[in-house]
Amino acid sequence: MQAKSIPHLYWVNQKGKNYPNVRAQFNGRIKTAPATNGWLKEKGRQPIKGFESRVAAIHAILEGELRNEAQQGFHPGRSLTVKEAVATFLRSLRELPDARKPIPKQLQRTESVLSLGAPRRPSLVSFLKGQGVDKVTPKDLSSLYVRYEKADYRPETIKSYFSDIRRFFNWCCEVDLIAKSPIRKGAFQMPSGGELDLAGAAYTPKDVGRIEQELKQGSPPLYRAFLFALYTGARRSEITKVRFKDLSLGPQGHVQIHGARKNLERRSKLRLVPLHPELARKLGRRLGAATDFVVSGDPKPMSPDALKSAIARFNKKTGLSLGLQRLRRTFGQRMVDSGSAIDTVAEWMGNSPKVLERWYLMPALKQFSPEAVAALSDRGHHPGKESFLSGPLSRGA
């Protein structure tokens, strides 16, 4: 099993047995060879006892041959098809170290978008039908976008699918399979996604009060998750990772949030959010050992999926609509409405100001000035001039 995580190694099944092979690629071309000492002897090289060292040596030989052939102007190798490139890309994701590997659900979605597809949604591989990865054009992706639209997928769902497709083509550029990604400025543009509507906007104080009242009588872990989402704006996957030692209760109190792995290096990014006095007060004596997790209340964390299931059970039982994403929006909306700078709030929430304005904030409602009220009323009407509120239409003409 350990050998399967060696870079450039893949396995070929022949008559029920798996045989190790090595793949090298350069400038859109590939070469393969069996990971055996027999192949090294055929090349006039000495056998290598260590398996990992042998794979590395075979890969270096193959890559060297591809580079030499490219310099001489001929290419006995061949371009990868989209299907082959996708298989290699997915394999490379699975072989990443745990600190950089996508979470299982994200990996499943990526595989579904690129390779497996769904009843209403063709995968990238099936849609392009054996096309070479270096032959994919922005027009092809526009056609795929139209196909998704006709299947009645929501704009934000289509955007998430194309995020996986863009990640694949960016990887193709990194490993020299293609020179330029078809998803780039001046070519195919990423879908903009949906817009925030009133149904998913911030909770009103009355709604928050009703939900909190019910939670106080129920599950303590769910109540603590509710408090953290409301007073820190953290994501579900972030809330479950907060320990009591991440809370600073001094005059400059703050909460350390181990951010979701959304950066290119797939590493958690630490950020500090001020500790709201209400959060500290409501946690009260619920503080546990420093290494305990706040939501679960013990050394074992509550998983994000378990928290999601607990919320679903709560909503079904009470008829309320508790959502951590809406609580996150409530935090952002209240902070901005109270005068905090959007850049600062975005930093607290682990987003960019652009994303914050698009997905988390409703436009502020500005009241008419007294002068504007007068101008739009009969009291503001001047003789010889008719406003649209006091003109013929308003008199039933």
C-alpha cells in the first residue's frame, strides 16, 4: 500500500494482478515503462534494489528522453486525452500528503464533475468524448456551461462545478500538458454564481432569540456551535476545531480560528476574531480543559457532518430554520451595520471584501431625508409646478 503513494507510479491490472508502472510527462507528451530492473538492464543501466529509488530513476530516464526528443523536434510520444489527464490528476490528488489532500467529500465531488458525471450532468470526460487535453477550447467549455444551465442547476452550483474544472486545467499547465488554460482572462470566464436573496440573508433579532431559546433547552454542543457561529462568523468546519485553549479571556480577548483549507497549499490559515463579551458571558462556566474542543465539550471533536445532522434534527423537531451559514451572514451584516470596516469584517470571516459584499451583506437601507420627504409630498408642492404624486394621475385623471 505504501508503494501506491510513490510519485509517478501507477498500477496496471493484467489477468487479476497489479503490476507497477512509471509514467513521465513533458510538454503534453507521455512515456511509460514497467518499474522493473529488467527494463533498466535493457537501457544499459544497473539494477536498483530499493523500489522507490528504482521508480525515481526510471522516471528520470523517461523524462530525459522526452526532453531530448522535444529539443530535436520530433515527438514519438503522444498527447494525453482528457480522460487520461483526468485520471492522472485524480491520482495525484489522492497521493498528496494528508495536510494538503482535499477532504473526502470534495474529492468525491471533483471526481464526479471530471470523470463520473450524474444522470442530469455529463462529466467533463464524457462531454468531450476522447478529445485531447491540449485541444480543449473555451468554446467547448461554453457549451458545457449551457448544458448545465439547461439541466436547471443553480448558478452557484454551476460555479462550484467549474471551480473543479478550472483546478484541473491549472494542474495541466503546471505539469506541462498544455501551455494555457482554456479558463482564463480573455478566454472562457468563470460563471459569476448566484446572488444573495432575502430568504438566505441575516436573521432578525427576533429570529435569533427564538432559536436561542429552543437551543438552551436542548443539546449543549449545538447551543455552543450556535453561539460561535453568531459571535465569530466562523464556518461549520472551523467551529468544530476550536479548543478552549484558543479562547483568550483578557481585556483584549480573542478567538483563534483555524481557517478552512481554501488556499492553494491546502493549509489551515490561522486568524484572530475579537471575543465578543456576549459569547464569553454565555459560555459562562461551560469552559473545560484547555485541550478539550468547545463544541463537543471533550477531547474528541464533533465532526462537521455530525453537526449538520444535529441541526437537521433540531429543525425538524422545532419547525425553526437554524442554519450556520445564515448565522455567519448575521455576524457579517451586524458588524458592518454597526460601523466596522468591510475589510476588517472580511478578515475576521476569512473572506475577501468582494465575496463578503456579494454573498453575505444585503444593501443598507437608507432613509429619505426630511427634504426628500417634503419634495415627494403635497406639502412640498410649489404653485405652478406639479410633482408626480400630486399631478393628474394622482387625482384619478
